[in-house]
Amino acid sequence: MFAHTKQLQYDVKPDRPDAMFAAKLQEVVGGQFGEMTVMMQYLWQGWNCRIPGKYKDMILDIGTEEIGHVEMLVTLMARLLEGAPSETQAEAAAANPALAAVLGGQNVQHAIVTGGAAMPTNSQGVPWNGGYIVASGNLLADFRSNVAAEAQSRLQTARLYNMTDDPGVKDTLQFNLARDTFHQQQWLLGIEQLIEDGYTDGIEDSLSEEEKTGPGHTFYHFTADSKAGEGRWAQGTTLIGDHEIQYEPGLPLTDDLQEIPAPDPLLHATYDGSKGPGKPGNAAGAYGQGAENVLSKAKEKLTGE
């Protein structure tokens, strides 16, 4: 259950309308690293978190705060768009809101689509989509994504801060900058807590016992006269396992050539016939192949063959 409080978390009081800045502000509302993304990302992670208690509560606390941040920015944009378009460059512009919007640098959709309000889009009008969010169920992997999301969001907010001289807008953005700074730290501290509680060693290394040994501690360089070997990432010991990092030229580790089978003739791919006729396929064949694979695996389990 979520409860709504009418008071915003912090002031959003621009000194004057500014439709052009509102068009820019759309990016941190509905862009890939906007507030809508972190809001949905954290809520999804929290709802799917399988550890009740401090981890789940922390994720949902931050996600719930982000709902308020979306509301703050939506409110700020509505106030920036008040009276827009306000340009009086020509009588024609005054009589045509869409034309005035173009002349004034306003996002025309603010005039045409929403009637002077924010949209769930980025600054170019591309709709926000759920593909932006990361919620894998693995808290280490998710927390690292969260640090990156907050860093990108803060970077974009800092750039926007330098694009306005409105004291009221700057005041709001100063608050957002501070929250993005602390949220980065919260997720980093969350990773420390995961390590302390024994859930991870700090690197996502599931099935580490199955991985190849050498490639797990080798830096391959692929550039002539590469200077990459001068960095810590190419020398010393690995962060886990205490392996000595190897620095080697990137060379083929196999004689396997990049060749693919002959195509299904029904797919009409361009083909020179060098590998003979392709294997014809259809939906029934694909279904049969899948069933054959399942039976083969079952037989291996039963017979050990």
C-alpha cells in the first residue's frame, strides 16, 4: 500500500516560466537515466527482493522517495510552462501556440499533447519504456546498476543546473544533486553490507567453480603499443582468488573458424552451396527437435551416458 502526502518533499518554485528549460528538463523525467527509471527500477527490485527485512525495506524506501522526485519534477515543469508559449515575436506566433512553441524553443508536445504539462518521455519525445530498468533478483548486480543509474542521473542534473540562471530552479536542482550523491553512497554501502553478511565476495561470480581458470585473471590487449598494461587492472593480483593478473596479447585461443551451417532453404538466405543443402525446418520440426533434446537429457540423467 502506498499513501500520498500533498506536500512535496522539497520546494519546486521557479522564479519565472521558462518553456525552453522545461523541454530540457524532460530528460531527467522520462529519459533512460531519469527519475521515472530509478523509481521503477528500485520498486521492482524491492517487490522482487527475497530477503525480508533491512534489504527489502531499504530498496523500497529509496524507490518510494523516487516517486516523490517524479512528482516534484512534474510539478516544476508545469510551473515552468505556465503561460507558455509567451513569445511575442509576431502576431502570427501569438495566435498559434504550436508556432510560438517552435519559435521559443519549447517542446511542441508540451503545447499540443499535454496542455502545458510534463510527459513520460525524454527530451526528444521518445516515450519512457520498461526496458530501461534493471531488476535481476541478484542484489549485488542490481546495486551496481543502481550506482551507475544515480551517477548518470546526477551528471545530467549537473549539466542542466548550468543551463539555467533561475534561482528557484537551481534551489530544487541543488536538492536533487544532494540526493543523487547520497543514493550513490547508499547503494555502495549496500554492497558492503552484502559482503559483510556473506551474500557475496563483491564480484558477481556465480558458478565460479565451473569457469575456465586462465581467462579469469588475464588482460588481453588488442592494440599495437597498448599502454593498458600500465593500469592496476593489468597488474598485481585479482580482487578475488589472489591470482596474479597476466598481461598478454589478444590471440586466437582456438582453431575454430567463424563458419555457420548451410541455411534452411525455406528461409531464402543468400548462399553459395559450398556446405551442401541446408536442413529444411518448420514449426513441427522445431517442436520435435526440442522434445528430442529433452528426452536426450533425461536419458543422460538415468543412464549416465
